[in-house]
Amino acid sequence: MTNLTAVSVFVLQGFSVIPELQLLCVGAFFLIYIASVLGNVSIVIAVTLDARLHTPMYFFLKHLSLVDICSTSTTLPRALVAAIVGSREISLSACASQLFAFVCLGSTECFLITSMAYDRCLAIYRPLVYGAAMSPQTCVLLVVVAWGSGLLFSTFHTANTFSLPFCGPNMIDHFFCDIPPLMRLACVNTDAHEAIGFAASGCVIMSCFALTVLSYIRILATMVQIRSAAGRQKAFSTCSSHLATVLLFYGTGTSAYMRPTARYSPLQGRLAAVFYSILTPSLNPLIYSLRNKDMKGALQKLYLQVPSPRA
């Protein structure tokens, strides 16, 4: 049997192999990262301080923003520093930790989005029992389940990926430790690990997606029964922002994780990662602030400190 030297350090390729394009990406992604953190932190603070936003919908939105802050901070700062300093090495343990955190946050976001769809469905389909059904205890339970499920899902994928032997080359063709490029570096056949991971991801993603679709089918069926155009518009406005988030999340994430490793393209992988790990968390604050009058008012109150008119 051939002796193989185990890899203890990986080297991240970065945003691009072209130095000029790498520098351009660093500048652009740094600005996007700052905007993403400021936007999501603003939502967290506004929801926490404004009593009008102490409702289930904004409770889930606050946790979604927290997840987005952590998700972008897990991958982007290290990639930016590595590109600037030129030190692209990452240890095996640090790579495993980064993968664990990123998958945990991404899957938690998936479960949170599903909970938000259920919340919007109840608000439109069963408004009379909505307050009792979506009690504070229920909201907290759904968030705990989302985080707990994310931790279990991430533990499985991290163990499934790093139980493989890596024996060189140690160049990860990506700007962070992700499952598809790591699978390509294994020095054994990964078909079994890939099949197990694909099945687990498929069950979780498709189950959450199916529940979200069923919620929106119920929402649309209820909206059709509303006679007034104003009533239909009001019902649609309560879920339009969440619908945009759903389309962004599933449109970008599934393209990366529901594709066999044999068909994985490093360039397409990096482009997809830019969307689901950088742009999507950055766009969520814009989606919810531009389309929502209450959130827009809370943010104006937070930053502009508009004085209330005297009696």
C-alpha cells in the first residue's frame, strides 16, 4: 500500500488568479461587507428598540439578520485579509471550523426562512387565531429548533467532509473552505461521501422548500378569495419581502450544493459563492427596509432621530 502524506495546511486560491481582478474584488467586497454588516445591525437594533416591531415577523427578521452578520463574517474578512497580506494558508482545524460555522449558519437561515413562511401563512390564512398560534413561546421555540437543526446538519456535513483523507495538492480553488472544492482534494474515491451528503442536503433543502411552497400556495389561495383590490394588495405587501428573500436564497444556494462534485466548476463555484455568501446577506436589509413602511420608519427614527411634534 502506498504511503500518503496527510495535508495539515490548505492554501486558499482567493477571489481570482488574476492579480488585478483580485485587487478589484477586495475593494468591492470590502465595501459590500461593511454595507451588509451596517444594514443587518441596523435591523437588529431597530427591531429591538421599536415597540411597534415586537411582532413574530420582525422577531424572525432580527434573527435572520444576526445569521447574515455571522455568515458573512465567517468567510469574507479572512479572505479579504489573505488577499491583502498575501498569506492564504489555513490550517486543517481552522478550515474545518470555518466550514462548520458557514454550513450551520446557512442551514439555520434555511429553517428561519421556512418559519417566516409559516408565520406569513398564518397571518393571512388564519388572522383570527394568529396571535394565539404565534405566541412568543412558539416563536422562541421555532428559532431554537432552527439553530439546533443547523448545528446538527453542520456537524454531519463537517464530519462527512473531513473524515476524508487529504494528501495533496492542498490548493483549495475557492476563497473559503466549502464542501465541493474540498471534496475534489480528497485522495480517495468520494462517491459514497458525496451521495450521503447529497441525500442529506436534498432532504433538508427540499423539505424546507416544499413547506415554503405549500405556505405560499395557501397564501395565494386566500388572496384570490379576497374581494377588494386593496385587501389583496395589503396581503401581498405583508409577504412580498419574504418572497424575494426566498427566491434569492434558494436560487443561489441550491445551485452550489445540489450539484454533483464531478460537475463542479471552480469558476462557477466562486461566482455562486459570491451570490449566496456575500450578495444575498447584503441584499436582505435592502429588501426589508425598502418594501416595508414600518421598518423604514423605525430606521429613520433610529438614524435621523426625528423629534416628535409638540402638542
